[in-house]
Amino acid sequence: MEFPEIAGLALAAAVGGAINAVAGGGTLVTFPALLFFGVPAINANATSTLALVIGTSGSIYGYREHVPAIKRWLWRFLPVSVLGGFLGALLLTHTSNKTFSKLVPFLILFATVLFFVQSLIGPRTRRIEDEDEDEDEDESPAHATRNTQHAPRSTLFALTFQFAVALYGGYFGAGIGILMLASLGWIGLTHIHQMNTLKTILSSLINLVAALWFIFASLVYWPQAAIMTLGALAGYFLGSHYAQRIPQNRVRQIIVLIGLLLSAVTFYKEFIH
């Protein structure tokens, strides 16, 4: 690889990792970057998936203090996430990207609107403790843990939705973070950094299963994957670290903005360009 390609892929992976750490959608940066440098579409998808899933470790480390509070939800969502991710990756190797790629703009827009509405009205099925979102860093771990333990019983819907997200995530995956954040909000989780922690772990599992299948199917371009992994590690860590220094309301606004931008980009790509 020439230096421009190395620098371009590393930068794209860093930006993609940072976007994934905050809301999801980094695939829409890394995937086109690989296409730009001549990697075939299916191989670009596989290479991007592998690079971002390895880089996820930086983001998980950045959110490590919130892991204890979301363990009960993690164990519930883990099986359907792994199964859906595998089936989605299997589907990719037997079909084209055309059908799912046309669904991407609608899925991202729907999830963004859903997340925005949820952040405005909040869950109606329970009372939540008042919290000053502008002073989120002062919350105690005990308060944060209680915040996740009073979620309403809409688990069946959430698990079904998560399976669908995992299926799509194993197939292509752009925007699955926003879809998961919307779902987590409607089952009663309100702490945005805990939601991001759960979203990050689950999306990494989905991508890990898919990446393992892509390796088995010999779809990965290894030199490009190595360069992008280094960039993604830096992007994930910086994104997850600095996102927690921003008030929760501001993070929600960033997530909605990213969702709208991703939706606009994919609408343009699929239906206008």
C-alpha cells in the first residue's frame, strides 16, 4: 500500500471508531474509504467489520466503570445478538447487498426519531429519580446501578428487536448503534452512558461473530484490516472517553444529529446519486 492509502484508511477508521463509540454508524465512514481505494464491496464490508470489532476494545475500556450496572441486561441480550450476527453474516455470503442497503436509510431515520421522542417524553410506566444531566460526572455508582434496575417489562419486544438488529448488523451493520439505543430507551434505560456501554458491548459481539465468519470465508483484506484496526483503536478510546465528559443532554443531541446525517447520506446514496 502507498502512504496516501495507509493514511486515508487509518484516518477513516479513527473517525469511524469515534462515531461508533458515541452513537454508531462508523461503517458508513470505513466502508466507503475501502471502496475508494479499490477494495471490492463484499471484501470491503468484511475488512471494515473486522477492523472495527477489534478496535471496539478501546471503547469498552473507556466505558468500563459502567459495566457492573448493565450486567443483568447484557446476559439477556447476548444470546440473540450472537445468533443474529451469525445469521446475518451467513446471509451476506449468499446474497447481494442491494436489498439491505435500500433499507438502511429508513432504519436509521426511524431509530433516530424514536430515540429523539423517547428522550423527550421518557418512559411513562415508572417513576425515575431526578438527576442533573449537566452534572452527570458526579453520579455515584450506586445511583447509576439503581437506574438500570427499574426498567419496565417490555423485554420480549426488546429481545425480538435486538435479534433483528443483530441480523442486520451481521449483514452490513451501519447504524446498528442508533437502533439499539432507541430500543434500550424504550425498555426503560435512561442513563445515556450505560446505554452506550451496553450498545458497545453488544455491537462488538455481533461484529465479532460476523468477522469470524468472514475470516473463515476468506473475505478479509489483511493489510488494510491491520491499518484500520490501529486507527479504530484510537478512535474508539478517544470517542468513549471524551463522550463521558459531555452532559447527557448534549450526548443525546449529538446522537440525534449523527443519526439524521447518516440517514441523509444513505438516502442520497441509494435514491438520488
